[in-house]
Amino acid sequence: MAPFITSFIASLVIFFLPYAFSNQNTTIPTSDLDLLEFPLNLEYLEAEFFLYGSLGQGLDKIAPNLTAGGPSPIGARKANLDRLTNDVILQFAFQEVGHLRAIKKTVKGFPRPLLDLSAESFAKVINSALGKPLEPPFDPYADSINYLVASYLIPYVGLTGYVGANPKLEGSTSRRLVAGLLGVESGQDAVIRGLLYERANEKVKPYNITVAEFTNQISRLRNELGHGGLKDEGLVVPKELGAEGKITGNVLAGDEYSISYDRTPEEILRIVYGTGDEKAPGGFYPKGADGHIAKSYLHVN
């Protein structure tokens, strides 16, 4: 009997080896864990930026348990927003809190990484996008239009990551979670783009640069940093890049079939670090992102 029991137990171990259990006892394939944890980096970033922008306080006050003791963000503050924009951003903020809960309900996750959400951090990105230093420096918290331009930097990167991750996931629970997150992230990006598109030809004061040009140059920079080809488009594009090659308006970004672009975790790290190198932290993550995928590159010499 003993050899039979031993053999039976060994068979069970082999059967369940490719799987890990979440803290909700939902079976998640081990191969999915890293892909589900990685987006926490961007969800933390979005939650803090939107919470501070609309409320003037972040996760430390709103949902401290979700930070897992991670450091408070650098430089985040309340933005000078009009009533409508503040309302929209507040909705986004609490949606991001929900996203953090959903991911951490499914996988263990990791503490909030150090985030640099200072005006200086955003100004560096904008300067890189435009190829010159703006004077005065760009301040995302100054007013609604600046904040929306700054917001253009964030949800779209996350949604391309979800598009890229989905076909690599094995478990139905994993795919359902990512599909649900992608739906809302896409909606946030669409709202931001829609609000900006309404003002596409408006010049952002005092720079004499239109909203559309800001978005076009930010998208160009992200394509350049990501090293993955064309996966980002601004609000106004050459006709050949518009839907069906017939229009220049580009309120939603998509490929030649108007399908969302995808990005790998490596491409995302290159973009959010602002260095074009997944092994070189910087930008919004001065000490690097967290999770197995991001850390595996931080330890490469």
C-alpha cells in the first residue's frame, strides 16, 4: 500500500506543478503569474497620479493596505482642474484602486514601487518628446489642459501591455481578469483622447504648441523608446495612418485594421523608464519597477 500512496502523491505533485494558487484559491498557471503581476507597476502609477490630481492625496490615505508598505510617491499633488475634468479624473482614480484590488486578489503582487510624479519628472518627458526644453517648464498640475496632456502619457501604455499579455495567458481566470482590465483602461484612454481631440488645435499656453502636436510628439517618443516599431499614434496623423487610410483624425489609435497595438513588458519598461533600456531605471521609476519580469533586468550587468 505504501508504494501505491507514494506513487499517487507523486502523480498529484506532477499534475499540479504547472499551477500556483492565488490567495483566493483560484488556480492560476504558474506561467501566468509574472504577466499578471507586472501590470501592478502601471496600476500603482495611474492610481497615485489620478488620486493626487483629483483629491490631493493618494493610496496612503485612500487605501493604505494596497501599498503593502511601499514608499510614498515623489512630488505628486492636487491639480488645478475644472469641475468636469476633476470629476472624470476622480472616477479614473477609484477605478485604478479597483484594478489594484482585482490583481492583488488574484496574485500575491508586490509593494508599491517608488514613483516620481513630480512636475519635473513630467517636464523631462515633455522636453524629450518636443526635442527642446520648454520655458517655463511644463507643469502637469497647472491646469486642466496640462493635466490631460500628462494623462495622455499613462493609460495607453498600460492598455497596449494588456493587449500583448492576453494571448500569452493560459488560464481562463487570468484571461478574464486581463480582458476586464483592458476594457476599462481602453475606456480611460478613449476619454482622455476624446477630451484632448476636442481641443486638438488649441495652443497650450504659453508654448504656442497645439494639443495635437503634443500628442503626436509624445507618441513619436514612445515609439522611439519602445524599439518595437509603430505602436503609438497621436490625435492627428497622415491620412495613410488613419482608419482605412481615409482620415487624418485619430481619436482612437489602432493599426491598419483599427486593431489595438500590443507591447511587451520590455517595451513598456523602456518607455516608462524614459531610457529606452529595460535595464536602466529612470523616469517615473527612479529605482526601477517591481515584480519578477522587471527585476530580472535590473540584475543584468
